[in-house]
Amino acid sequence: MEDDGRYRDGRSDFVRGAKDIAKVAKKQVGKKMGRGADKVADEYTKRSYKRFEEEDDDDDYGGMPASSDDGYHRNDSRANDDEGHSDSTEGHDEDDEIYEGEYQGIPRAESGKAGGVDGVEAAQAAQAQFRDLSAYEAERRKDQEELAEQYETILQECGHGKFQWTLYFALGLALMADGVEIFVVGFVLPSAEKDMCLSEPNKGMLGLIVYLGMMVGAFVWGGLADRIGRRQTLLISLSINSVFAFFSSFMQGYVSFLFCRLASGVGIGGSIPIVFSYYSEFLAQEKRGEHLSWLCMFWMIGGIYASAMAWAIIPHYGWSFQMGSAYQFHSWRVFVLVCAFPAVAAISALTIMPESPRFYLENGKHDEAWMILKQVHDTNMKAKGYPERVFSVTTIKTVKQMDDLVTLGEGAAWHQKWRIKLTSLFHQVWSNFLTVFSPEYRRTTYMMMAVWFSMSFSYYGLTVWFPDMIKYLQKQDYASRTKFFAKEKIEHVTFNFTLENQVHRQGEYFNDKFMNLKMRSMVFEDSLFEECYFEDITSSNTFFKNCTFIATLFYNTDLFKYRLVNSKLINSTFLHNKEGCLLSDVSDENNAYMVYFVSFLGTLAVLPGNIVSALLMDKIGRLRMLAGSSVISCISCFFLSFGNSESAMIALLCLFGGISIASWNALDVLTVELYPSDKRCTAFGFLNALCKLAAILGISIFTSFVGITKAVPIIFASGALAAGSFLALKLPETRGQVLQ
């Protein structure tokens, strides 16, 4: 026991002395070495402790060096030595954790006596003892390469089975929630505009706000996933999406509803970059391309789910209740609630799934990663009927750590601890993002940015332009069936049926009654209404232009004065006007059903492309799949010139969606495999954020040409797809490579 006490005292004295020298070295070499000074000094402390341990081991074993194993080691808090620790339950030694004040250059109170060491000598000692930062980074990259090879071997031993399929459905629900989010606002707009009195600019902003939120969310959650973990970040992002999607269904005002949909989009923005990165780290090389492509099918399922729920719920206005005239909960709000179910289900499923073991190994957590990989192995072997097979891996390579989250001492206030943690986390995330543009990855990142932008600009621009073109063709067809009446005289007639799509000019109406009817797209020009009675009128796109009303009563109607354009009112009265908005669109139920049906067909059409891409991804390669699909999509764009009818446009929409989905699947797989594990989510999140920015630009530009010309959107989309397919061929092929 006395020897143990002397050992602990000697170790403590040695480590404190090393730390004191390191602090002085920070001050002396800081100006020369810049940002790397802190890391070099901290590494000095750790390696001094390691040397002390080795010297002690030499004494214990008579000066003989300790035996080494196969070279795979744990990079935990004890040391970065070459001894393999096979004990998966071994604890964490906290003696070598860096004191927070020392991280910031603040000495301990009891270590002030050691300040007499000459600064120049300390700096020289630090420079002589350790390699520079670039050499240390090279050693870290070597560790990552060795880990990648060993990790692939371990996944081969674990096999592909029940565990991966369970995770597949859990992550698929998260991806499904992303697909639902894209469609929610578009489906509720025709109904929400009635409740919120939305103008055309407001409707446009509500349609784009989801993409803006997803753009922010992809960047933020992608960066955090590389620092705090895939599973934890995904759970947080899905929770934010669920909470604000729930609240949005109850918001009555436009601004509050807009904010909730923005926050909901921020939450779901983390789904795509994290889901693909998370799942890829459980897949062996020969399964990765195929099963990541199968995972993409859940995005299609999300679109089908949203279309089916909208079709089943929104047109049924009986599914509603009111609390006076101030609060209304119509069926479209029920639809918004139902669309939050996939995210809630994903959260429930992910609570029983583990963190990515590759993330743990990249962050020096050997024991946690070993336990998860053992769980994967045992689950798969038991499901396959081989429960007796033992997980043979005892040690796994871990990567040397450059930075660690620091904590304050026990006496610090909670807000100081959180401030330090958040500040440190922000700097780590930002530093990790900057490395995506380092010389090693710069060319790849720029090429991927160009491909993601061109694909998103054309795809989202066209997929939103298609429905708008269909609506435009519907309006043209509707206008072609307009009935015209001129100089008609009608007396003592009661109108109690629907009046629709008519134009009446220079008519005279005397003592007529318009009761309990709907007026859709009705126009009265230069007409006279004398002693007429309007009761319980519901109208849309109905106007009275240059008309005269004499002794006419309007009771419980929505024929507000702004519907009377340049009209005269003589002894006429409005009583109990309905609350409502001026709606310029034709909004009958048949048209609503058509919108849902077209979206349903468009999402269902990608099923063949999904199947083909999944079966061929590992056979023909990612680049051929991406470039080939982009070229065929580019060619299909030219057929849009021949789409002059509603049915033709729907067919072309389905064709384009079915072809282009293969390129999206290949792009997702390629993005996962081009970046190393510690930067994968960050890079994927940034590229996905760029994708949403391109979507906003594409939608804004393409929809501005609806009703003007089809040539410009077709040229833009074809050019972007052609450029994307050309640039895709310049990227490196990742088929058959281990996951970095």
C-alpha cells in the first residue's frame, strides 16, 4: 500500500510538473505556432504522462519493454499507447483530464511555485519533444485509414441481418417525415388561404419558408452530428419538427403559422444528412450502395402518405369545430396533425437503437463502440440461427483526438459551464466545416456543390412548375367554357342553385332573389339590380363591374364592397356580412382532388426508378448511375414542349420523376462515401443546405414564367442537368471502397 501511495504521489508530481512546463510553452510558442500551440502543449502533458507510465512499467518488469499486440489500440483517457485493451468494461481514468483553466492558459492555485522555469528553455523543450501539428495530423489520418480497414472487416463478421433491417425501418420513418414536410404546405394552401386571408405574396412565402428552414437545419444539424453523435442529433431535430408541426395546426394567424412551419422545417432539415450517414456506418461495403438506395424509398412513401391523407381529410370540412368566430379548426388542420405522425414514430423507434459505433471510435470511445458492434453481431447471428457464434474482436483501432470538450471546475456557475461548452462546441463545428474546404477535399467539395446545385435547381424547379402549369391549363380550359349573356331582362325570379363560370353584360334584374347559392367565377358588367334580395351567398372569383344597385338588400353574404368594382349603391344595405377573404382562384372540390391525385401519381412514379437504382447501384457504379440518369432526365425535359394538355403534363411529370430519382439516390450514396466519418455529416449537411437554396431559386424562377413561356424553364432545367451530368463524371468512383 505504501508503494502504491508513493506511485500515485510520484505520478501526480510528474504530471503537474509536465503541465506547468506546458503552460509556459503555450505562452512562448503561441505566437509562432498560432492555433496549434494549445494542442501541442496539451499533447505534451499527455505524452509526458505516458512516458512516466512506461518508465514505471520498465521498473516493474526489470527494464524489459511491455509486450504489444496486433497494433490496434484504445485512445481513451489513460494513454495513446500500443497496448490493446480487450476489457470492454474497463473504466475511465480521469487523472489526466485537462483542467479547464489550463486549457485557457490559467494556472492552478497550487502550481504557481513551478513558474520559475525559464520560458525559452520550456519552448525549446516543447519543440524538441514533439512533432509539429501537421505531423500529428498525419498520424491521425493514418489511424483513420487503419480504422477504416479494420472496421470493414468487423462489419463483415457482424453480417447483414435483423439489426440492419430494424435500423432501416427506424431511419426510414425519419426520412419519410422529410418527404411529408415537402408536401404539407402545398396541400393546405388552398384551404388555409380561406382561414388566414392570404394574399398571393403571403402564399408564395409560406411555400418557400419550409425550404428555408430545411436549409438552415441541414447545415446546423449536420455539423452537430459529427460532434455530439448521429442518434442524439437526429432525436433532437425530429423532436423540434414534431413539436412545431403540432403547434402549427392550432395557429390562427399567418405570422404564427409561418414561424411554426419555419421551425418545423429547421427540425426536419437534419433528417437527410444524418440518416444516410448513420445507416452507412452499419453497412458493409458490398451492401452499402444497394441498401442506401432502398432507404431512399421512404422519401417516396412520405410523399404518397401526404397525398393520401390530404385526399382523405382536407375536402371533408365536416371534420372541424369552431369556438365563436375567433377560433376555427378546419379539416386541413387535422391533416397537419396527421403529417406529424412519421416524425413521432421515428423518435419512438430511435430510442431503442444505439449510436453509430464508427462515431464512437472516431472519438476515442472504444468500449462503447465494442459493445454496440457485439450487439449487432449477436442480433444477426441469433436471427440467422447461429447463437453460439462468438464475437471474435477484442480490440479496435481508435483515432487520436485533436480536441476535447472542456469543463469548468466544481465551483463554477452553471451558466459559465454551459457558455464554455457551447463556445467550444461552436468552434469545433466551425473548424470541422472549414476542413471540408481544406486542400485535401477542396476539389471534391466544389465539384459536389456544382452537382448538388444543378440537380436541385432543375428538379425542384420543374416539380413545382409542373403543377402550376397544370393549374394554368385548367384555368384556360375553364375559361374556354365560359358562358356569355348580354342584355337579358329577368323579373321576379328566385335563384337558389349554383351559378358558375358565366359573364352577364348589360342585364336588368328587377325584384329577383338570390338565396342559398354559390357563385363561382361570376362576372356582372354594366348591369342594373333594382329591389333585389341577396341572402346566404358564398362566392369565389365573383365581381360586379360598373353595376348599379337600387333598394337592394345583402343579408349574410360575402359580397363585400371590394367585389363591387366601380359600382353605385342607391338605398342599398349590407346586413350580417360573412367573414372571409377575396379568393381569386377556382377552388372547387374536383380541382382539389385533382391536385392530390397528381401529387400521388408523381410520387408513385419514382418507384420503378428506386428499384432499378437499388439493384444496379453496386453493379454499374455510382458515377454511371448519376451521370446516366441525369442525361436521360435532360432529354426528357425536351418533351415538355409537347405537353399542351393536362393529361400530357401529368404523364411527363411522372416520366421525369421516375428517371431523375436514380440520380438522387446515386448522389446520396456518393456524398456518404466521399468524405471521412468525422466530416461526413458536416459535408452532407452543407451540400443539402445548398440543395435547398437551389430549390428556392429554381422554384422562384421557374414559376415566374407560368403562362408566359415554356421555353425558358425547359432551357434552364436541361442546361443544369447537362452540366450536372458532365461534372459528375469528374468525381472519383467510390464503388468497392471501404468507408473512410
